[in-house]
Amino acid sequence: MTFDTESNQLEIDDQDARLPPMRSQREIIGRDTRKRRRNTNAYPFRYICQLSWPEGLHTMGGSGILVGPRTILTAGHNLVRSDPT
């Protein structure tokens, strides 16, 4: 698989033809039932937070929810470094 910068196209060879098709990261499968929340300062949305931290050359991120004055509930994978060195 190669990317042609002139045509902005991904070229797939015979070996890549066996791979399942890739989905866009921004694709929503099925009907989109999300609703835009205009007042994010209202309960319960005001307690949702974004986490970000540097890791090497990248900035990693996750989300959490404030459950106390100094306590955030988040998923365990947000607390484990991907590079243990």
C-alpha cells in the first residue's frame, strides 16, 4: 500500500486487496442520534472533563468526570503509560 502525494490517493496492491476495507475515523455507523448540548455549564455536563498529558513527542488525552472536589473518575487505560521506560 502506498500513498501518491501528487494525486492524494492511496494505491492498493494485490497483497493489500485481502485486507478488510478501512473505515474513516469520523464515520458514524447507523443513524446519528447525537444531540448538541448548548449549555455545557448545566448539570450534568459541567462535570465532564478532558484529560491531556505529554508523552514523548505526542500529547495523549482522555476524558473523565468530576466526582469530588479533587477526584476525577476515568478509565484505567488513561492512567497507564504506553511506553513503560
